[in-house]
Amino acid sequence: MNLVAETLREVTKYAVTDREAFARRVQETLSAKQPDEVKTQKKQLVKLQARQSELEMLFRRIYEDNALGKLPDKRFAALSAEYEREQTEIESQIPELQTAVERYESGS
């Protein structure tokens, strides 16, 4: 606890005595981390878009199997509900990730 308290006092003193240097250092640290975060977000975006396409294909397949009598109605309903839940979740995540990536790439 003493070490943490001392570290906080030193950081606070640095921030107060040389505000511009402190702000610059914080900005540099944040900027260094952003490319890694953006790479992760881009990978996640590609993964979600691929899964979204897979879900469309799976939903079509179970619909056809149900219509042809290969898949019982109860199983169709369960699979359909699960795919729709996942699709809804993905549809909410994709725009968030796209916005974050676009914001970084535009420099905002």
C-alpha cells in the first residue's frame, strides 16, 4: 500500500509540475496501444461478418430441412431461436466495431 501511495504522489507531483509533459506522455502511451486495439477490433469485425454469413446459410438449411421433413418442428424452433439470438447480438456488435475502426482510421 505504501508503494502504491508513493507512486500516486509522484505521478500527481509530475502532473502538477509539468502538465504539458505529463499530458504528452499519456497521449503517447495511449497512441501506442491504439494500433493493437484496432487490429483486434478489425479481426473481430471480420470474424463477426463471417459468422453472420454462416448464420444466414445455416438458417436457410434448417428451414429447408424442416420444410422437407428432415428436421422436426421442435428442433427447428430451438435452432431457429438460437440462430436468431446470435444474429441479433452480432448485428448490434458489427456497427459498434465499424464505428470504432472508422474513427481510428479517420484520426478522430
